[in-house]
Amino acid sequence: MANKKKILIKKTGATRVKENKTLYIGIDLGTNHTAISTSEGKKKSILSVVGIPKDAVASKFLKKERLYGDEALKHRVALNMFKPIESGLLKNQREDLEAAKGLLQYIMGLVDANHDVKKYAIIGVPSQASVLNKKIITEMAKGFFDGVMVASEPFCVAYNLGEMEHSLVVDIGAGTTDICRVHGTLPEPDDQISSNKAGDYIDAELVRLISEEYTNVRVTNEVAKKWKEQSSFVGESQEEIVVDVPVDSSILKLSITKDIRMACESIIPDIMSGISKLISTYDPDFQEYLRNNIWLAGGGSQIRNIDVVLTKELELIDGGKVFKDTDPVFSGANGALKLAQDMPPEFWQTA
Ligand SMILES: Nc1ncnc2c1ncn2[C@@H]1O[C@H](COP(=O)(O)OP(=O)(O)OP(=O)(O)O)[C@@H](O)[C@H]1O
Ligand SMILES: [Mg+2]
């Protein structure tokens, strides 16, 4: 909800009422997608890719100097593509910083957030982003806002869920899986563990497994990602997964049930060791609360059965309860927005 203050302004004898609005903004700046949510109730999510036409012909044909998200992906053969965030970190090259700025400006435009009001934003970034990377993001974003702060993404998810005491958030993104212990305050480095076994790793595993099994079949990471998003699962297989693959001049039907399962399960050991470490190093009086309050978030939390398999694995280390976030696309951005709205006004004077 926009915070409206009414200011009375005296002008040439007449009294005019001017609305001084403040717009709060939550942003989840991810490797795969960037999501935004504003206090005016608007939200949008786009793929974190930017395309610049390769030459004057492409630029004339596409009628644009820059393309974003799905539109860039669609025309990628005519574009130089930039993914400004890699393995959860904003790249520090000039082109990538420009691309990230363009992405921010574009997504702000999609939610009409470029108008002239005071804007305060919190940007969710992967939990392990270094102090330097946080600084680079803050600098990059400063021009857009009157106040900006970066916060750990899983912490924003916990804030959105209202699970601020003794909770563990497992955010399975594209570049990283971030596991974060939340206990009422902003998380410290010891509260967080990150692994690079996440969505992109599953895609690469799927490509590797399929090409090992079918030597004449060539699959790209993009196609593997599509198959994964359609059919991901872990644990017992539910139904056979068959995909069409062009081989030479014909179409082959491949069963990839086992490959999908193995690729998706490849991220489980790191998640389990992260959970186990964060529980065992927590205050013993509250370990029981923590193990029974584990939340899966991020795109990878949509892998079918992953909550069931993790619950089973937890039985080997004294048990626990695992829940799935119901809005993996906007949970981080919504949490960042709530946090921005709850910060005391004095905070924004220095942010
Ligand atoms: N149904 C699904 N099953 C499995 N994985 C999925 C599914 N839907 C999306 N994903 C995967 O989730 C990942 C994207 O998750 P998300 O959008 O949370 O990442 P991100 O926040 O951009 O990345 P990061 O947090 O690493 O910076 C991608 O690898 C995508 O393929
Ligand atoms: Mg993420």
C-alpha cells in the first residue's frame, strides 16, 4: 500500500493539496529470473537476459536497441546476449552492469515504477553474495531509488512467509541453492550455506546422462531445462517420461524417466549436508524448532516429491518437517517489499 502524506502548499494566496507519495519496491535479482513487487500492488517477473542487436540490420529488423526477457530469448540468433547475473553474482564487466541497469529500468517500467515519487527499494540477492558484490549492486541501483538496500534472498522469503523465528529456508534457484537459518535478525555469514548444485546444474547433468546413454543424440541445456520443468521429480517414478528428439532426419522417442530422476536427485546430498550442518550448529535449545520448520523456495522447489524425499532423508538424522513455498516466483520480491515497508523511515535517510 503506498504511503500517502498530505502536504499543504501555499501558492499565490490559494491553498493547494499535493499528495506526497512514497513507493516501496521489492526486487528479487536472480540468475534465471528477476521479479518485482511494488506497494501499489503491481508485480512482474521476467527472465534475467538482455539482448543487443548484433548489427545495424538486426537493429532495423527488430526496431529496438535492447530486448529483454522472453523477447530477447526468442530473437537470440540476431542478438548478443547478456546474462548479468551468473552463479548468483552480478558480473562486474561494464557491459553486464549496463545490462543489469537496463533490466532494472525495463522491469520498473512494466510496473509503472518510473514515475516521479520517492522510491525505496530492497533488492534480494543470493545469501553468499560477498560484501563487494552487494556494494556493486547497490551502486548499480542507486540512480533508480532514493534509498536502496540489499538483503539475503532466503531471508526475504522467510519474511514473506512470516517465518522469522527458528526457520530454515532452502532456496533452490538456477545458479545456487541457498540455505539460510532465520532467527529474528538479519542473518550472519554463519547462518548461511550455499551450493552451486541448483537448476543449471540439473540441466547440465541431464544433458550429460542422456548423451552418455544415447551417443548419437545431441541435446542442448535449453532443451534439457524445458524437459526438466515439464517433468521434474525425485524418488519413486510416477509415470514414464518420453520426449521427441530429432536424430538425422527422423524423430526418435526417448524414455528419459531415469535420467530426469538422477539429474534432479543430484542436488539432494548438498541440501542435506547444508541442512544438517545448520541444525547441528544451532543453539541446542531450539534445534527441535528449526528441524521442524524447513521451507523450500525458488523455482527448484517445484520438483515433484522433493519435500517427501527430504523428509525421508531427515529421518536418518532424527527427523524434521519440510514445507513448500506456494509462490516460488514472487515470494522473494514480496518479502523484500514487506521488509522495505517495515523499515523505520529514519533508515531510508541513510540507505
Ligand atoms: N517445475 C520445475 N521443476 C524443476 N525446476 C524448475 C521448475 N520450474 C522452474 N525450475 C527451475 O528453477 C530455476 C529457477 O529458479 P529461480 O527463478 O528461483 O532462480 P533464480 O532466483 O533466478 O536463481 P538464483 O537464486 O540462483 O539466482 C531454473 O533452473 C528453472 O529451470
Ligand atoms: Mg533466486
